[in-house]
Amino acid sequence: MTSSRTTSAAAALAIAICFCANVARADDANELELAKNQYDAGRYAEGAARFREILNTNSPNALKSPTAIERGRAYYAACLIALGRSDEAIDQIERLLRANPLYKPDPVVFPEEVIKRFQEVRGRLTSEILAADRARNDARTRLENQQKAYIAQLQRLAGEESVVVRHSRWIAALPFGVGQFQNGQEGMGYAFLVTEGLLAGTSIAAGAIHMQLVSDYARAPASFNYDDFLSRKNTWRDVSVYSTSVFAVLAITGVVQAELAFVPEVREVRTRPLPTPPPVLPTVGAVDSGLMLGVYGKF
């Protein structure tokens, strides 16, 4: 039910916009035709007065569409030229060309004098028109760049998600710097990892050598010098015991440090894939004659 009401409201709004646009276009056409009839009949004073009224934005009969205003200003200038009011005509021509530098009066509709005045004003305003074009192009480029940057920022934000990672006390109780890595203390974690790894390796290697000496002596005691065997056996036993002891102390120290500096949770930003945009998108825009519907696509 809600979807149906929304669709109906949107359709009604579109119809209302089109209706208003058509009414405005019809009013502009009627006002232009009435004023143009005065010009065509050679009643230039009446025509100038009529065009001045419909070009006045405060008038109830004011033209609304840019195209109608452009045509009305051209006819108003023609009336003023015919009346010998050149300064006023030049002012209207300047306004028209500043609004639309590409405008050219139709030589079939307007006399040569009007065409000549347009050419003179255009030549005088060439640098200003070019500067205005550059300013418009620069503004359009800045707007496009801003839109691209905005879209890129939206895509970056949409492609990231914030995730809360909860830490474990049990993991913090593991040796070899595991707790430090979990807390984000990578430097300290690598220190414990390397040091404890070397101590553990030394303890295992020394213990293995000690056991191998004892095994070899048990199989062939006559081949050993007892004093030498006893010295080496005790040396490797001491290395194994000392390295194991230091390893145990260091491992306990690392666990205690990790528990004291325990970080319960951290927030991570992860990348997530964005959906592929559809190849064809509907578009809608307003034009002088009403609404324009279309599609936009990438292939």
C-alpha cells in the first residue's frame, strides 16, 4: 500500500511539473507573439514598451524561460535601434551576449542595422566573453573535480567497515610474545619472540647433547676419558638448566607484562567489496519544454 501511494504521488508530481512547464511555455509564447506583432507592424514605440514590460522580472507578464527572454531581448534591441535609441539597444545586446555569447541574430528576421550592431558589440565584448567562457569552464571543471572527489570519498567510506576485535586473556597468557602482539606492542612482541626462541632452542640442543653423551658413555665407557666425559656432561647439563631457567623467567615476565597491559578490544577498519554499478541508469532533467527522461549507461 505504501509503495502504491509513493508511486502515485511521484506520478502526480511529474504530471504537475510538466503541466506547469507547458503553461509557462504557452504564456511566454503568447507574450512574445503579442509584442512581436507590434514590431512586425512597424509600431516600434509600442513594441519597445511591450518588450520592456515582459522583460521586467517584476511584471506579472514577465517572460520565464531563458530562450524566451533571449528572443525578447533581441526584438527589444531591434525596436530601440529603429527608434534611434542606440545606447539602450547596445545595453540590451550586451546583456544578451553576456548571457549567451554564442547567440547570433537571424538575418532573415532582423534588418542589417541590427545585425551590424550585434557584430560591433560582440567584437567589443570578445575578450570579456572569452574570459566568461574560461570562468565557466573553470567552474565546471572545479565542480566536476569536486564531484569526483566526493564520489571517491563515498566509495572509500563505503568500501571500509569498522570491526571490533575482542581480545582473550588466555592468548595473553601464552609465551613467545603472543600477548604483546595481541595488545599491539609489536616491538616488545618481537623481542620476547626472538629471545625466548633462542633460549628454548639452546635448552633443547644442550639437553639433547647431554643425553647423547650419557648414552654414548653407557654403551662404551672404556672408550671415554672419565674426567673429560664428566666435564662435558656437566657443562651441557648446566647450559640446558640455565637456558631453561632464563627462558622460564623471561616467559613468565612476558605473560605478566601482557596481562598487565591487556587491551580488551580494538577497532579495526577492514576493506569490503563494493557492488558493481548497473550498466544502465535512468536519468531525468528539466528543459524549456518540460521534462526530459532518458538512460545513462557504460558499455
